[in-house]
Amino acid sequence: MIKKTSMLRNKKLFLVIAFLAILFFSTSNIHMLNAAEMKNQSEKSIGIIDIDEKESLYKFSENDDIYLPFLRLSYDKVVIDKEVSNLGITYGNKGIDIDSRTENIQVLFSNDTIRVNNNMEYAVIATSGNVIIDSDISKTIVIFAGEKVTVSENAKILGDIICFSNSLEIKGNVLGSVVGSATNTNISGKIEKDLRLSTENIDIADNNINGDIFIETKNSEITLNDKYPEAQIKLLYEESTKTKVIDMIIRTLKTALVYTLLYLLIFKISKEKLVANMFSVIEKNIGFSIISGAVSILAIPLVIMLTFLGILIGIEEIVIPISIFYIAVVISLALISIFVTGTMIHEYIMSNYISDTDMTKRLVCIFFIFLSMILLTNIPKIGAYINMLYMILGIGIVICYIFKREKYIKSKKKK
């Protein structure tokens, strides 16, 4: 029981973050609560979010009315058997059944089957199991499923289907387009607009698609031209391991060469001072560099959350430009992190182990440093962690130099 509660609490934090992101795109009006209602809801409401959770079966009809955008969690199954008009996120570990009409955006998470047995407006569905749609969706539906997605004969999708699953079967009518990816696809229903899928196996009934057909596949045996002469099939060829390795080596050599030329350009323009001064600053503030780099990256989710909260309280003119600027700066520094970190490693080697200042030796040394660093990021499994380390160091080095440079200059003048 304690383990289940812990798992439920951990998922709660993730779903609250997801909820804030979805809330930004909603056009719903938040109902105002009077004093008595606020008092009744205070035990389960956090700010503007109505939260409720259970470890057993959760039925909407057996719980309090929903006054706010909501979050519902159950380690068991969730049954939506009462009409819902508020924006909300629902997590049911053992499945979710939609038995009553819902409006607004509904975000559904599960580790089991999700069944849509009644009409919905918008839906975003994510599950490791199956999804069965047996009713009408008045707008667009987005589905991420680990197994099969079925749109039954009774279903009618008035908008688009965006689907990523193992299998996709459409028996009902879709007035919009079908877009996404599925290993196996079977379409016997009607699609009024386009079909754009990445799939390995597909079966389509005659004259069922009125729009364009575009298929990406690795299966050379797929042919639709007899039924749909204008269908476009893009055959994807999988490169051999040898070809992939050769391409990776060529890209690595090119990148290392570009970084080396960039180093030479900066070295000449600054007359050797910029790199040397930066190294002197970083050498005395290594801890500050690492901490500032890590904090800068870890702060991105917090900045995004604060941005959404700022939008909710009406200060989007302030928070959106600030967050865009911050994220853009961090991403830009991350992109040059290998160059920045490699330059500092090179300066350390030159200062402590190589006394010769010949430019040719400098360039050869730094070229092989860049080459080695880039190759390390391509190591399976650990390459991503190494790349993250480079980003932390690269961002931290730049931040440290910006904030500690003046102090270093002053101390140098005193000497």
C-alpha cells in the first residue's frame, strides 16, 4: 500500500506539469467559486487546479462535482460516468472508460486500455495498452498507444486523427485527415481528407479515401496504385552499419575541422588574449562553472512552468519574452559547448604540459581534442551522458567568464 501511494504521488507531479501545458491552449472559462464552495473544495484544490486521487476504482459519479480545471488519479481504474465540461487530466493505471459526454480538452493517461464509449470534444490519449473509440469526437484527437488503436463502426471523428501506435484500425468515418505512424494499418472506414502515415503494412478498402495518400515505409512490397493511382509511397532504405559508421566519421572530422578553424580565427583576432584570459578565470572558479552550468539547464522546466503561470495571471507580455530569451541563450550555449569545453581543455594542456607555442602544434593538438570529444558522444548508451556533461561545462564556462571577468581584471591590475 505504501509503495502504491508513493508511485501515485510521483505521477502526480508529472501530471500537474502536463496539465499546465495543456491549460495554455484551452479556451475554457474557469468557473468562479463562492466562499462556501471554496471551503468545501479547499481540501482537494491546489490554487486553480481541482485535484483528487484514489488507490481504488475511481468513478466520477461517486465524487464531488468539478468546479475547476481538474486532475484525477487512480492506481486502479477510472470511469468517467458523469458529464464533464472542464478542462482536465485523468490518470487511471488499470484503464479508463469514458461512459459520459465530455467537453473541452481531456488528457488521458493509462497503462491499460482506454475506451471512449461516449462523445468527446478534444482528446489527448497516452497509454501503453489499447485505445478503443466507439463514439463521436467533435474535434481533433491525438493518440499515443503502445498497442492497437481501433476506431469502430460506431465512431465518427469530425476533426483529424493524429496517431502513433503499434497498430491502427479504422472502421468508422473520419471527416478530417489521418496522420501519424503505425506498424500495421487497416482502413475499411471512410477518410474525407488525407492519409499520411509511416507504416510497414497497410490494407485500404477501395474508394475510401477522398484526399491525398502519402505513405512512408521500408516495405518494398506495399503497392496502392491499383486502388489509388495517385498515392505516393516513399520507400525508406535502411543504411548498413558500415555506411552509418563511415558517415559518422566524416561528420566528426568535418565538425572537428570547423571548430579548429573557429579557434584559429578567435585566437588571431583576440591576439591570444581571449582564450588565455578565459582559462585564467575558469581555473580559479571551477566549482562555480559546474554549478552554474547545471543550474542553467535544470532551470528550464521551472522557467516553462513559471511562464504558463504568468500567462494564467495575465502577464504574458512579460514572461513570454523573458522565457524565450532564456531558453534561446541556453540552447545556443549548449550548441557550442564542445567547442568551449575543448578550448579550455586545450589551454590547460598547453599551459601545463606543452611549453612550445608553435601554431601548428597548437592546431594539431586542439583538432584531436575536438575529434576525441565528438567521438565520445557517439558511444552507445553513455554518449548522451557525456554530451550532457559537455553542455554543463560549456554553459558554465561562459557564465563564469561573464560574471567573474571583471573581478579577474581588477585583481590583475592590482598586481
